[in-house]
Amino acid sequence: MAEGKRPGGLTALAVINFVFSAFSGLGFLGMFVFLAMMKTIETTEGQAGEDARRAIDETGGYDWIIASGVVNALMAVLLLISGIGYLKQKRVMGRMIGSGAAVINLLFSLAFIATVGMQFAMLVGFVYPVLTLILLNTTFKDDLIN
Amino acid sequence: MSDGTNARHVKIVGSYWMRFSLRTGGGLTALLLALVTGLGVAQAFITPVENLMKEAPKLGHSEGEAADSIATIAESNEIAGALKWITGLGESEIEYLVTDQPALLSVIWIFLLAFIPFLTVLSAFNQTAGDIGNKGLRYLLLRTERSNIYLGRSVGTLLFSTGSLLLLLGLVLVYVGLKLKLYPFGDLASSGMHGFLALFFLSLPYIAMCGWFSAMFESAFGSLAICLLVTGFPILGLKMVNWATESDLAWMEQLTPWGWKYDLLSGDMGARLLAYGVMLGFTAVFLVLGMRQFQKRDL
């Protein structure tokens, strides 16, 4: 594909990457809010405290909150870099880092499912990384060559 | 054909356009929106069922008992009343959808039917408008006739839209079949086919209508705006007039494909075939109008 002739789909992927990068950044900040809330929950007595602790355990507990915060921070950076890579049609910054981000996202989701079980809502989260992985390595493969 | 229409050329233009759709920003966004919206609609109904089944063992019930409870809730008068209010279908039709067919899937198809016209517009609005605007089609005209370009792009858009639909329905059916295990395979396959045909036939007139408007405008955005307006405004207008005047003008919806959408899920084969026929009729009219527009316009 001719250099400089960026397909509209690649531009759309870059814009979506920037949006998801911002969401991931917010997710990372959300981890601190969760951790602050957990301190309160740990000291809350009675049925309300028990219910809150059970709900947290069912969604993976303290370790998973930390892990998802770290993955969110990583994803925010990788999505931002790969988004710029798509716009500049870069092979490493775009295709490699974009594919890497999608694989990390998928692996983390699979690990989470293996721990807490599958929920239909999680299926929506698979759509973007799977599509990115397919598109970067088929449809846009020859556009990311710089 | 006398106007130079050639099936081979239509096939080549169609298959190229289907693959090219993914390379365009509009196509990719349409695919993502179709999947996210469709899965979101399904999630709204699957998640409560899933939670009920998850909580059942903690309350001392088996998964089988939970499935029976879900079936009882689905067949309740409250659900039937709500569906009757939403769809305007008769009692026997609602009974068919919630008792003879898997209720969970029927509800998902009913809600998806309301979204499909708008999602179809998003994948079909730019069949020719963008290329008319940038004068790109004149290079294609050296190689083939206008009719082949127009029909080819309509076919390509249909294939792209059908592919997105199959992917969405496949995900929902596999999940409900393998994870929830609420219904036997035969029921899932029958409901899946039923839902797919309804959604597929409903998308046809909207693809043809978008093709017509796309041939009218030189700007993709203009085509998108008009297509969305023409799809949504008459329905919204009729509902508002109905509500404000307390009159029953619902029959007027049947002057558009929207008014026939729930008949596509009917248990009565005659009504269903009539609805399929009406969709094909609307499609043929829009296709002829679009083709005439495209044949005579300046490219």
C-alpha cells in the first residue's frame, strides 16, 4: 500500500485506541478509589460489611483489583503508542504494539474468567481486542510498513 | 441484460466492496457498533438470567430448578403483557414467542429488530456518495457499466451487513447454548434461524433505501444524515401524533418497513411469508429508484 495513503479504517482504529486509552487511564485511577473504599469496607461491621466483602471476593478480591489497575495503566500507554503508530503507519509502533496490547488484554480477560467465571458482559470486552488483532494482521497488514 | 448489467462484474464489484468496507472508517465503526450494541441488548436480558442461575445453588436449588423458574417467569402474564405492549402483537403470537420458542432468545430478537434499521444505515449510507463526491467512480466507469457498480455495491453492502449479523447472532447462540444450557440444540437452531431471517429481511429495504439516498448525494455525511432522518423521523413523528391526539394511526407505520418488523417473527407462516414479501417489495422499489437515480446523475 502506498505510503501516506492511510485507510479510513486505520484512522478510526487510532481514534478508538485513544478513547480506550483514556478509559484505561481512568480505570487505573479507579484502582486507588477502590483501594480507599476497601479500607472502609474491611472495618465495616454487620451485614452490610459482610455483603460488601462477599461481593469483592466474588469479583476476584484485592489481588485482582491491583492486577486490573496495573493492566489498565499498561493498556493506557500501549493503546496511546499504538494509536500514534496507526496514524503514522508504523510497523513496530502500530502493528506490533497494537497486537501486543490486544494479546495482553485478551490474556488478562481469560485469566480473570478462569478465576471468577464467565459472564456474558465480558464478551463485549473481547470484541475490540479480537477485531484489532485480526485487522492489524490481515486487512491493514500492508499499511503498517513504515 | 440490455443495460449492460453483467453478473460477473456485479460479483467482482460486490466482493471487492465487502472487503473494502472493513478498510473504511465507516465500515469498521459500523461493525464495532453492531457488535457492541447487539451484545449490549443481549446482555440486558442474559445477565439477569445468568445471575439467577448463579445464585440458585447458594439458595439450595439446582440449575434445573433455576431453569424451570426462568421458564415460568418468561411465560408469566407480566412478561406477555410487556411484550404485547412493545410489539403490538396478538396474544397467540406472544404465546408462540415465549412458549413455543425459547423465550430469552425471542425477547432478544424483538429488541434487536428495533435497532437493526439504524445499525444497517450505519453500514450502508456510503455506497456511492463518497465516491461521487471525490469523482472516484469515473475511473471505474471505464471498466464497467453504471448498473454493475450500483448493484455490486448493494450486494457488497448486503454481504458485509449479513456477515456482521451472523457474527452477532453466532456469539449470542453459542453463549446461550454452551454456557446457560437453557434450551435443547434443536430449539436454539430453530430460534436462531427464525431470528436471523427476521433481522436479515428487515435489513434489506434499509440497505436499498440507503443506496438510493447515497446515489442522490455527493457527500457521505449528507447521505448518513438523510438516511438516519428518513429511518427515524416518520416513526417518531407517528408515535408523537398517536400520543398527542390519542388516535390510532399505528396502521400508518405499515407504509414503511418498520411497521412490519414484528410480523417477521410471527408464528403464523402466512403472516411471516407476507412480511418477507413486503420487505422484498420495499427493497425492489428502493433498488429501482436508486438505480434510476444513479444511471442519470453526473458522476
